Amino acid sequence: MADVPGTSVTPYLRDLIASHSLGGVTLFAKNVETAAQVAALSRGLQAVAAEAGVPPLLIAIDQEGGSVERLPLGLPGAMALGATRSLAYAERAGTLTGRALQAAGVNVNFAPVLDVNTNPANPVIGVRSFGDDPALVAALGAAYVRGLQTEGVMATAKHFPGHGDTAVDSHLDLPIVPHARERLEAVEFRPFREVSGEVAALMTAHVAVAPMGMTPATLSPALLEGIVRREWGFEGIIFTDSLAMAAVAEHLGSARAGVLALLAGADVLLALGGEEVLAEVFGAVRQAVADGILSAARLERSFHRLERFRERMARAAAGQRAGGEAGEGEARQFGAEVAAAAVTLVRNENGLVPLKDSPVRVVTLAPAGETGPTLGRMLSGRRPDVDEIRLDPREGAFQGNSGIPTVVVTHSRGTPDPRQVDLVRAAHRLVGDRLIVVATGTPYDLAAFPEVSCYVATYGREPVMLEAAARLLAGEISPHGLLPVAIPTCHPAGWGVVW
């Protein structure tokens, strides 16, 4: 599968499909202007494939919801769904996502994320995970798969064997999961194993699993052929993660990694990163066949799996209304409902939530120049006495009135920025128990300043999540969300103040 350079079919893409029998494309934010434009791009690509006499293309996208959402549907991410603990919500999220993608001509979604986020320092998964309980992750993931595939879009469980207990981003280097096989079976493997009978595809992670050696899972026959194929009996498609990621590209090179991934049992290579990477991977695979390293029999097994995969897509799509509505309005309404159910009042020791009738200061910690909706703006629409400032943690120092309730809005992925932590502590020294911290990234920040007595977790800073937090602070909704992960030294998973 290739990277698409723009928002329309180009001569380069036409040649790639016609001359090289390209298997498919992966769409990113750079390829998306509107849903109608994506639908036109998809139709154009499939028309070129039909003219060239090659099989229908796999057109894939990362539409997880929350922070990873290419089409702007406004659906919360996985950890927000985890905070609701609702299988019905998870399935509905899959259904509405599938409906929108199917209308846009996208037939494969690289979701759901089934990584079990047990490491608070994880810089790349975080709120993209349903939580730190493998049973909850498996159940919500299975529900999402059902909803998505019912709408004719094939789901992809990622990132096998599990990227949740890592502190390294595989885009940058090779993470290592250090656990013994017994722990892997109970935690990391469990969600993938439990959905393997229903999900259409898996995507590998470029992580090394200690009991299996230091080979990235994408290139490991023991994991792909041994566990996924033979032990679990999985007959769906195995996609690699992008071969341009540093975890494989810098250690082995994208071209060699592509050949090794096919030998390990992968079916589809994501040769992303531009024309040069794609050419290198194509050339390496052809040379490996010519040299007898890759056998025709091995490639035929993947070819037949892809034939069955395309047949499954065609059957599912045939059951949907052609050119049906994407349902974006319905998706946004549903997203607001999920966000309201997810936002979690972790602490309210001094009864600051809901806010009383007095002036409120909102301090959003964000880099200078960052734009977009803010909690302060949404709260000021509900009461006239809100004073909002943006403060760059790299440059600013906290100042304020010690007598005014103060809301500090943080955002972290993995370990929180020490400068952000220092600003929260400074705010606490000044306003004490009049401080409310709203964590709009991962909910783990509280462990860095456990003295804070009022703490709200939103699991995302998308507008729908900020709106839910504003409604909670203003007293328009009651808190119902429960932590889907434990906050070390503070609160266990399942904790939350509700009424």
C-alpha cells in the first residue's frame, strides 16, 4: 500500500496502479479536505484500478476517533469510551464511523487500537487505548469491530502484539516489551486473541517482545506465523505498520524490512513515506523473488487471503445503501453524548464542582501561537465572569488572585512536561483549594501534583471533550465517567466521583 501525495488522482498514481498492480493506498490528513472530496478521490482510484484490470484497491485510513481522526466526525477516542464502560457506545461509535467511511469510499479502517495502556509514560498510545484492563479493552474493541464491519468497512486491530507497556515511540526507535510469555498472554495478547475470530485484519507493531528475541514483531515469524496463524487460527489479513518508521527503517532499512515482513507472515506492506520508499520496497520484493528468497507459494498464500478479504468487503458493502448519507450530524450528536458520559470528576474534595456564582479564572497551558477552541471560551459562553489566559509553559510564570477559583488546563502525552508541572504547583501554592486542574490529555498528571484536591479528566482536547468539561463545571451535567486506567499512587482504575 502506498502513500497518496495529494487530494486527487495524479499521473503518478495512475502509473503506480496500472504498471505495478498496487494493492491499495493509505489516506492521511493531507489527503482530506471534505468527505465529498475523499469520496471523489476513492472513486477515481477505483476507476483507474478497474481500467488497468487489477483487483479493487484497499483504501485505508486511520479513523480512531479523538486525537486520530482524519474525517472530522467529532467522535471521542478510545479512552473516553473506556471511561463510559459502555459496549453499546463502543459499537455505536464503530457503526457511525463505518457509515461515514463507507460513504467516502474507504473500505478499511486502521482501528480499533487494542493496546493495553499499562505504562503511564507511554508517549504514543495513551488516550488512543480503551484502558489498562485487558478484559475491558477486549470487550470494547470487539463491540467497535462489530459496529464498523456491519457497515461494510473492514476493521484492523492494532498494534499487535501490544504497544501499551512501552515508553518509546516506534516512530522514533525500537521499543521493547520486557515481559514473560505468561504475562503477555494475560495482558498484551488477550484483546487481539479475543477479537481474532471476528476482526478482518490485524496490524503489527514495530516492537520487540523479550521472549521472542529482539526482532521487531513485524518481522517475527514466531509471532505472526507461530502465534497468530497457527495458535489462534487467524485467517484474516496482517498489515505491517508503516515501513518508514524509525523502529525498522533506521535499523534495517524499509526495503529489507519489507522482505522480512513477508517472510514472517505479513500480507500487506505499508510502504509509506513517499515515492523513494515505495520504489525501494517494490524493488527489494522483486529481487527477493528473483533470488528465490521469497517463494511463489508464500506470496500466493497472501494473495488468496486478500482475495477472500476483498470478497468479504464486497459482500458487506453490498448490504449497505449505495451513496448513503455519511451521518455526520448524527455522529456529532452522539459524540457529545459520549463525551458527557466520559468526562471524569476524579477529585472534588472541596466541592468546587459545579462552580459557584463567583468570578473564575481559566489558565490554559499551551505553546505560544497555538490556536483552536479552549475550555475558557466554552465556559465563558455559559457565565459572564470568566477570565481566560493562555500561558506557555516554556516561558510563562503563574500569577493570579489567590481569592478567585482558578481552572488550570493541562495536556500531556506520556510523562508530563516538568515546566507544566511546576506551573500547576505554583498555582496550587497561590490559590490552594480553589484550584481545579482539568487534564485534557492522559489522566496521569495528578500523580505529579497529588496535593491538588479538585481534578477532572477529559481524555482529549478536541472540542467535544472541552465542551463536556465546560458543561460539567457549569453544572449542566452530572459526572458519570470512571477512570479506565489507574493513576499511580493516587487512584485505581474504576475510580470517579459520581452523582
